[in-house]
Amino acid sequence: MLLADKNNVKVVTKLRLIFALVVALLALSAIVSGYLLVQLKDSQTNSINNSVPTLSYAHEMANQMVAISDLTVRLEDVSNPVDVQKIYTVLDEKQAALRKIVQELLEEADQYDVDAAQLEYAAIYVNTSVQTVVDAKIKMIEVEDVIHTKMAQVESIRQVFVGQFEPMSLAYSTKVSDSLDAVYNSSNASEVAQSNLTNNFNNQRRLQEFAFGIYALLDLIESAPISSGAEYSEALEKEVQSKFKRSTLILADFDGSGGSRRAWAKILSGLRQLTLGESGLFENIRTVHLLEAQFNETHTSQLNEIKILSDSINTIVETIQEEVKASTSEFNKILSTIIASLIILGVGVVLVIMLANYLVVERQINNRMHKLTSAVLDIAGGKHDREVDVKGQDEIGKMAASLEVFKMNAIELQRSNTELEQFAYAASHDLKSPLRAIESLATWTLEDAGDDLAPDAKSNLEQLLVRANRLSRLQTDLLNYSRAGSPDDSVSHVDFTRMVEDVSEMLDPDHHFKIYLGRAPSGLATQIVPLRQIIINLVTNALKHHDRDKGQIEINVDIKGNRLELSVSDDGPGIATEYHERIFGLFEKLESRDKVEGSGLGLSLVKKMVERCKGSIKVLSDPSKERGSTFVFDWPYTELSVNELIKEPEKKVSGF
Amino acid sequence: MNVERAQPYEPVRFMIVDDDEISVMALQRAMKSLKLANPVDIARDGVEALEMLNQAIGPTGALPPYILTLDLNMPKMGGLEFLEEIRNNEAFKKLVVFVLTTSDAPSDIASAYEKNIAGYVVKEDPTNTFRDALEMLSDYSKLVVLPR
């Protein structure tokens, strides 16, 4: 298993595996979501495509039905044919629209559990009922007109009667009054006069009776149109009929009127015809009542059918509502599923990442890297006893193994260096004593018995002394060189002018040469002790190798970034280019020891000290072009603040 | 010069503690050329030096005035060890000691001064160093009052 063999699999491979896993999880979640979203879309599409149009039809239908119902109600109160026509136009429009909608709905009727036949019938009925109702209404208006006309005629007949009755009644009253006078004023009222009175009285009475009868009849007739209900009209008609009979009877009894009777009989007959006859008032009234009944009946049926339609709509709407609800809940379900699955996958991904982070990144990589880094830092810092406790065959493991090797090398190197230093020190130090002895004994011998010696012997002894001295100086230089491994590193304020003056005094007290400072910054601090040694060595070299008695040595100091650049230039013979490398080597000399005294260590010491401070030294010289050589090297420095400058005591560093 | 003295003039004894023959020879030559009359004792190491000091204690239990030159690198008992010994010894506690040695190591210098030496001289040039040192010691002994 990969995890068991954990430290043998490459780190990168492990990480790649983790990434692949995460990507796979994300892809999975994307696929699942995609699939669910498609389902979502489908359900929504279904819902929208089916429900919405149907709902709009239903709504439309409801509108039309309400309008039709309203208009029909309004139709009842209309009395103007023009208005009726207007309403009819609109009604027709509406019912046509309704018909059309129903047609559309019929196509889906079975979907919604609605009786298509019933629906269709209802629509058709609405159509025909509208026609019926309107026709009835028109007819009603016509008949009412006729009734009005007839009523007007009745009114004019009344006027005729009134015109006739009044004068006649008056005449009879006079006649009666005269007769009465005739009877009551004469002493012997004749029977004729009495019978006249009786006749006149009877005639008057009969006239009154007739007149009242006629008035009553006319009143009754006039009340007919405004009566309500067919039954009432019927009863009225019967009463009118009986009154006509009565009046006719009264008229028959009436004999005193002469021609009037005939005329009145004619008028009465005419009136009878007008009211009770064919297409008479009462017939028309009956017609109106019939039409009204028809209107109401049709209207009621229409309402019923409308109700049926309305119920169907409700059914449809309810069904659609159910569907939408179902669809919505399905939508919500799918949405929840999506969210849930996304959350689960998200959590899954987070868990995987966390797990991976812990198992691989943390334990296998970070932890070990951390240990490795800390080990590297410790070992680089000089702690050679640090254990490298990282194992494995992967890159980290290999690095750890290499680190172990480096550590061993470093330990070995340090030991070797220490050994070398100790050796150099011991060698140079232990040489001192016998060397001194040789020098002393040779000197003393020369002192004590120098004159007694043969010249050869004396010369030999002198040579001995010279070589001994040389050896002594070499030993001192070697000692210094070995000591240069741990010089005095203390940093303090450097006065370049002073330093150059001191060096000049020390190396050239008689001022054969001009040893001077060119340019130099101030207010700096550095490791003075080794720097001084370097200057001394370079100036010593310049003096030693100069081919003239007089000359000059110029020392310059510049600031280059965070380092100083120092140069020591002389006007001596110069150094050939091919020797520029060699001169810094240990024990290298360009002149024989007899011509120029020197251990050959000076420049190598300078190089060692410069490189110890992470710098470099080079020589600029080309005797084929011109005289002179310049040694250039860089050296660290720090700036001193003004306060520090004031606090630093003036130090005169005296000779070595 | 006429100097008032507390006690009668007794020439100071020099003790040279050094194992190096050449150094001893150089010292002796220097004494000769300076014509110094002081008695000189020579010890090769700290042990010998202690023995000689013990023998020099007089009947009164006091040491005659001594000035010591002490080398540090010696067998058997080195200079610093010797100093440790004498500074713990009632009789020798107040001895005036000049260290005369090849070592210029700051640690040696510091350790020596810890033991209250009168001075530390580094042997540079065999001939001159000893000469100068002895000259200095001679003047020192003539001028300075030594403890008893």
C-alpha cells in the first residue's frame, strides 16, 4: 500500500496523487450537480410549457363568462333597440371568444379530468342562448310599443266617452230637475209629467250607471300593462270581460239616448276589440309575459351552463395548481439534493485535503522538511554533534543522507583545520627556542672569539648568523600567518590619516619615500588590527621591491556600496602580468632571497586576511606599458553615528 | 648617591628560574657586561627554586631580599604553578617576581598578573632583552625597598 511504503514514494508523486484525488472529487460533484440540474430544468420546462397556457385560457374564459352574465342582466333593463343591438354586438363577440377558448381547452380536457362533451355543449348553449335572449328582448320591445299604441287609443276612447257623457249627464240633470219642478210645482201633476220624471230619472240613473261602468272598465284596462305577472293579467282580463258584458247589458237597457246608444255600442265594441280581440291589448300583454318568461328561462339555463364551464375551469385550475405544487416540491427536492450533495462533496473534499495535509504534507513532508531544515541550520552553524533524524528513500530521505555526509565532511574538515592550525602554531612556536639558541650562540661566539678566528671561519659564522636571522623572521611570519586564522576582530573607529602616518613612521622613519593617504572617508569603524597588518605588508612589499632610493606610495580608500575599496599604489618597477596570480601564493617570491629579504609570506598573509573578511584582492600592473603597481582589495566597514564618534576615545595603536 | 635607608644596605639576590640553558647563559653574559655584583642563584624549575628558597631562609625565619625572574614553560613545575605555590606560602608570599618568558599569550599574561607579579617581560631578542631586563632589575633593586 502506498501509505505503508510512505517514505519510499517520491514526495512529488504523493502530492500529485492528492491533487488527482481532489480533482476527481470535484469532477464528481460537478457531474452530479450537472445531472441534477438537468433534471431540474426538465421539470421546470414541463411545468411552464403545460400549465401556463392552460391557466391563461382558464382566466380568459372566466372573464368572458362574467362579461356575458353581466351583459345579459343589463339587457333586461334596456328598452331601446339601439342599445340592445350594442349589447348584442358585444355579447356576440364575447361568446365567440369563449367558444374559441373552449375549443383550445377541449384538446387538453382529458388531461384535466373534465367532460369534453359537457364543456362543448355548454359553450354551444351559451352561444344559442345569447341569440335567444336578444331575440326575446327585441320582440318584447316591439310588443311593448304595440301596447303603448293601444293604450293611447284607449285613452282617446275615454276622451270620447267623457265628451259625450258629461253634456248628456248635464242635460239629463236639467231634464230631471225640470220634470221635478213640473211635478212638484203643479197641483195636478199629470201622469205624463210624473212618468216623464220617472223616465228622465231612470235615464239619468242608467246613464250614470253606464258611465261609471265605462270609467271603471277603462281604469281597469289602463291598469293592465303595469300589472305584474301573467296570472294577475289573466284575472284582470276576466274582470274586464265581465265588465264589458255588464256595460253591454246596461247599454241595452238604455233607451232614452236615441242615436247615442248605437254610437256608444259601436265604440264599446271597438274598445272590446282593442282590448280583448285578436292582437289586442291583452294578447300583447300575454305575449310580453311569455317573452319575459322565455328570457328568464334562457338566462337561467345560460347561468347553469356558465356554472358548468366555471366548475370545469376550477377543476382545471385546481389540477394545474396541484401540478405546480408537485413540480415545485420536486424542484425543491432536487435543489435540496443538489445542495446536500454539494455540501457532502465539499465536506468530503475538505476532509480529503485535511487528511492529505496531515498524513502527507504535515507528517511526511513538512515535519521531515522541518527536521531537515533545522538539522541543516544547526550543522551549518557549527553544531556538528546534531543528529539528522530523517530517514527514507524519497527525496527528503536522500537529502538527509547527504546532509549526514556533509556533516561528516564538515567535522572532518574542522578537525583537519584545527589540527593544521595547531600544527602550524606548534611548529612555529617550538622552532623559536632552538632558533634563538642558534642566533645567541653564534652571536656570542663572534663577540667572544671573533677576532681569533680565521677570516673564513668568521665569515662562515657571520653567514650562519644571517641565515639564522632569516629563519627567525620566517618563523615569526609563519607564526603570524597561522595566527591570522583568529585575528583580533574588534571593531573601532578608524582614522586613515593616522594609520598611514604610523605605518610610514614605522617602515620608513627616515622618509626616503613619500608614503601618504590620498582620499579616504571618515566616521567609519572596522577591524583595525588586521587592516593595519595588511597595509603594513603591502607598503613593506612596495618598499622592498622599489628599485630607486626615492619614490612614493599612495594609499586610497573609497566607499563602494557596503564595502570599502582600498588601494596601495607605488611607482616601483611594477609586476609582470604573468606573475599576478603567483605572487599571492605561499612562499612565492619574485626576487632571490639574497637580493630582497623576505619570507614570501607577506602577500599570502594579506590575501588570507582579505578573504577571511569575504573580500578579494588583485594587482593592477603592466611594466610593458608603464611603471608602478597598484594593489586593490575590499574590506568591510560600518558607519558610526555622531554620538559613537564622540564616545570613541582616540586610540594610538603603537607598533607591532 | 646618598640615600637614607631604613636598614643597612644588603645587595639583593637575584634568582633566575629558567630551564633554558641559552637563556641562563644570556643572563650571565648580561650580568658580566653590566658588571652587576648581585649574587645570582639559578634554578632549573619550580621545584628547585622552592628548595633553594627554603634553604635561604635565615635563622630568624626571614628571607633575604630577593628578586626573581621566572620563566613559564618549565618541566616538573612550571612558572604559574610555582607562583601558585609561593603565594600560598607565608614565607614567600611577598616575593617580588618578574616573569621573563617567550610566551606573549594574553592568557598567560593575565594569569601571571593574577598572582601579583611585579612585571611581565617577553623574551624577544636574546641578547638585548636580557640586557635590558637585568639593567632594569638592577636599577629597580637599587631604588625600591623590598619587603622582608
